[in-house]
Amino acid sequence: LSLNWTANSGGTGSMRVSGLPVARYADAAYTPAVTVGAESITFPASCTTIIGFVRSDGVIELRGSGNGVSPTPVDMDSQATGTLRISGAYKVAA
């Protein structure tokens, strides 16, 4: 999945990607992570990478991570422009 934007006006809250074509397997113990490549993205404080978690509602939630830092939501309102490249797999609902 490749996403690119050149303007952001009014977006607030955590960065999320919705519209996955197939719902993921619904089990509280199963939280798949996907690889995220990011360009021109402002990371949360002390974070050095961005990871994506596929939620049970089929939304990828982007979080910053780093040494000794709990996964921290990436704020949409600080992202005027950017590119995300997301790759991964997840178990689908039966």
C-alpha cells in the first residue's frame, strides 16, 4: 500500500489507514503489525520508527516507537505532507 499527500487541512487525531479489503481475524490475543516506510513524517518525541497495528475493525493505526518508548500515536495534525509505504500480512476472518 502506498499513500502520498501534499496538503493536509483540518486532519486531527491519530494517523490511521482504513479501507482494508478483508476483515482481520478477531481475537484479542492477535494484533498483527505491518512494516511502515515513512518519508517527510514528523515522528512523536523520542521515536525513531513508525509501526502499524491492524485493528480488529480493519484499520491500520500508526504508532511511533523507539528505545524505551511505548508505542505512541502519530498525530495527523502535524503532517502537512508525507508518504507512507505499508507492507505486511494478517490473518483474515473465517
